[in-house]
Amino acid sequence: MSNSTVAPLQLRFEKHTLNDVSRGVRPGHSGSAPPKSPHTNTNIVMQTIEIIIENTNERRHVNQGITLAELAQEYYTELGRWPLERPVLGAFVNNVVEDMQHRLFMPQTVRFFDITSSHGWRMYSSSLIFMLYKAVRDTYPQAALSVKHSLRGGFYCTIEGAGEDDRFRIVEQVRDRMVELQHLNLPFESKGMLLTEAIELVRNAGIPETLKLLESLNQLYITMDFLDGTPHKLASKLVPSTGCLTSWDFRTYNGEGFMLQMPDRKHFDKQPILPDTPKLFAIFNEHHRWANLLHVPTITDLNRIVRDKGENHLIHVSEALHEKKYAEIADMIFQRRDQVKMVLLAGPSSSGKTTSCRRLSVQLSVLGFDVKQLSLDDYFVSRDRTPKLPNGEYDFESIDALDIPLLNDHLLRLFNGERVEIPTFDFIKGNPYFDGKSLQLSPNSILVVEGIHALNPKLTAQIPDELKFRVYVSALTQIAIDDANIIHSSENRMLRRIVRDNNFRGWDAFNTLHRWAEVRQGEEKNIFPFQENADVMFNSALLYELGVLKIYAEPQLKRIPENCPEFAEAHYMLKFLDLIDPIDPKHIPPTSIMREFLGGSSFEY
């Protein structure tokens, strides 16, 4: 979809304001005032409450019961910024994410956000998926949409049961309907109801995976989401209306499925030019097949296995699949043994790089290699040479935080057969030092180098490519909540990091979440652009791990105080963890990647 297709919607959204959306006003209606209840007494004086708008730290008195949509229009109009360049999608109310329908009845803090916020991005993506779901149901009533996983800048989907139409016809029909829904500026609505009523509603709507999820819950009431009468249950809050979804694309992808593309967060009116990621796509598909073969495509299925006392078997099979993959990678390296002298292993935070390095080294030893290991962490430059972020803090995620000339000098000397003294980095003092630790390679040696920048060509620019074998490791979550709600891999890794930081670094969940945005920015800049450089990708996610992580992460998240911004993410993750049954970690072997985060590993780190 070109930008010219969606640009008129921005003007339409300006005409039909957030006030209109909060009242359920549709295009063609005046929306001059909200409907009056027959019991309304116009002589009653509205009580006022004090609201602190944290965007500018302003205190203002407003009518009790005002919606966030009404408050946003009033606030930004007074600032002279209404209509906004990017629509307000939601707000933090006392550090809890709320949609724009939310009404304020007591003194509270409010902080508005748009798509540039991670929470705004989450709301936008959930709402866009709901609009796609609605379009598929409207154009192909018997078809079933399944959102499989995220894929750089969008979501990979399949549509089953669309009759005789080919994929290009399906795209044309569904996209046209999405454009209509966008132009209609229909409100997303939420309604609380008895769980029994929600179950019946979902059963009649024919949403089987969501039905399984609701039937597994133990709560009395639940909030359901609606778009023009079509029900569903989305994992996050939703944006005000379809008119907010002004930038997206829907197209065929990879010969079988479809891509629902998100906008560029920094340049909202543009569609990003996304690189093709065939290796990442292939590894996602491989692990989805594993999840289906083991009958755990969703967390409802995972919970069923736990309740049937089958988690021990699932742990053993999951670990066996990992070991099989390590062996396969070692075999690939062995086939190139006449050339390859170095294995470069990289991945984002909490992907299990260190354990993967150890387990791959074991498999290489089985094949007769003399395995030597080198950590890039020991090649950090001293603090006075470390690059800094715009806020003045050290940028440890930057490749320029490493002593690249020294590393390349050492590698060249090692491959020439020399003995090299290797530095050790003192993270407390912020300086490298040499204590006599040395390394020398024999004719049958292979050097395994591990670190977040290992796949960046700049890191080993002086080393011939034929000497390198590149491995990318990441925890690509392969189970979902249901057909419309995936579990983002970044959320899985965040839970891992919360557990690891608490166990081994003395950091609580607050500190982990406080740093998480910078970690993610570093990954987007320094790791993900180079992932397709890998000769092979390894998915370190385990089908059972969310149940184990829940035991450790949940108490940590509950300790985050309500009076800090990090509470918003903690609140969201706790609601997600509520859906998952705990799994006892006692059957996890000491060689498992999970031990890198939980403790009890047989490897030295």
C-alpha cells in the first residue's frame, strides 16, 4: 500500500476527533454532545478532580468522569498542537496503560503516549491485527486467520479456508476491506462481562484457540474487545479507532503466507524498506513445526500438559531437540574443516550465547577439534575510550566499545601459530589488564568467539571470510497465546534477563526494566542488521521455559513499586504470566540453556 492511499485518512482523523471516538460517533454523525441518560439531571454540578499531566508536569482540575480522549483534546488544544501529527494512542494512568475510553474519577497522574512509545507500538500492532482479523472475517467468513510470529517490521500470517481464491486475490480483497475499515474510522471498544458470557460469545464467533484459552481461565469477569460488533480478545489495550491506523501494508510473503507490515516508528507516515530475512523465517517455521509435533502451539496446550503431569517429558524432548541441533551445527563446521578456523557466535541479550558456546564446543570436541574459546567481553576498551549515548551514559552496546585493532592483531597472530597473551577486562575498574593468560592454536584447533558483535563484518575485517563460520543465536518464541496474539521473543528474553540479573548480578526487576529500552535499541542497531550474515541460526527458546520463568520472574515483577514508570511493563507482564501454569525446574538438566539464567549449570561462566 502506498502512502498516497492512506494519507487522506490523516485528514479524516483530524475531522473525527478523539472526542468523537470516545462517544462512539461514526462518520456522518455530528457528535456535538454525548447522548444523555434518561436519568440525567442537568442541574447537578459536576465535581472536579485534580489530574497531573506528566508530559509537561501540569496540574489541572477537570470534571470527574472525563475520558482520556476528552482530556487529550482539551490539553493539546490549549498547547496549540491539536490536531496532532501523530495521534495519541493511550496513556499511563498511575503508571498503568489505559485506552482512550478510560474515564477518570479520582486524582491521578496521566502521561499520554503515541506510537513512538513501546506501549503505543504494542497497542497499534494489536489493533492492526484486529482490523486484519475483521477484514478477513468480512471477506471470507469461513476462513481462519493465524498470526504466526513477528518478523522484522511486521507479522507473518496464514489464512486457511479462503476457498478457490489464490493468494493475490486474497490480498486484494482483504486489503480493500482494511482500507474501508480504516476510512470508516470505527471505534475499538472494550466491554467487561461474565467469563461464561464471553465463552459463549467466542464459541458462537468461531474462534477455537481463544475459546480454549477462555475455558482454561478461573476468573469471574473478563474484558472483551469489539470492532463493529465483531468480538475478540487482544492481549493489550487498543487504539481509539481504525482511523488511527494510517500506515500499514498487507501483502503476500514467501510463497505461502502473508505479511502484515507495521509503520516506521520514527517516521510514522512512511513504510520502512525491510530487508528480506529468509534464514530467520526458516528457523521460525522449523520451530513452529516442532511446537505442533509436540502439541504445544499455544500456552493453553502448555498448561494442559502441565495439568496432565507431562512437563517432565516435554523438558526432556525440548532439551534433546537442542542437543540434536548443536550436533548438526558441529557437523556443518566439520564439513568445512579444511578452511574454517574460527566460529563466530552472536545473538541479542539473554539469548543463551554463553551456554550455546559451551555446548557447541563439546560437540566440536566430539568430532576431534581442539576447541579454544575467546570472549569479546575481554576486549572492551577502557572507560575513558568508551563511546557515550546522547544522555551521557556509556554505550556498552556499541561495537566501538571494543578494541577492534587489538582483537584483529591477536587473531592474525593466532592463525599464524603464535602464542598470544589475552586481556581480561575488569568490569569494576573499567579497564583491561594482562595477567599472563595466553592462547595458542594447534593444527586441529578451532577458535570459538562469542559476543553480541560477532557477526558484524567490521569486527573481524582483517580476517579472510573463508576462515569464519557464523552462528546466530536467539530465543525465538514458538508458542502463542492464541491465533491472534503472539508472544514476542523480546518479552521472552526480558523475562530471562530479569531472572538472570537477580540471580547473578544483584539487580532487581526494576533495574532490568529500566535498562531494557537501551538494550533493545542497541540490538536494533548492532545485532539484528547482521543476523542474516549467519551460516546457521539456532533458536534457543524452549517450549517449556515460560512456565519455569514464571516462578522466578513473577515475585520480582510484583516488587516493582507503582510510583515508577517501569510499573507499566511489570503490570502488563504480570497479566501475561497469569495465563501460564508454573513448571517445577527440578527436571531441567545442568547443561540446559535455562541454567544460564536459573543457576545450577554444570558449565563455568
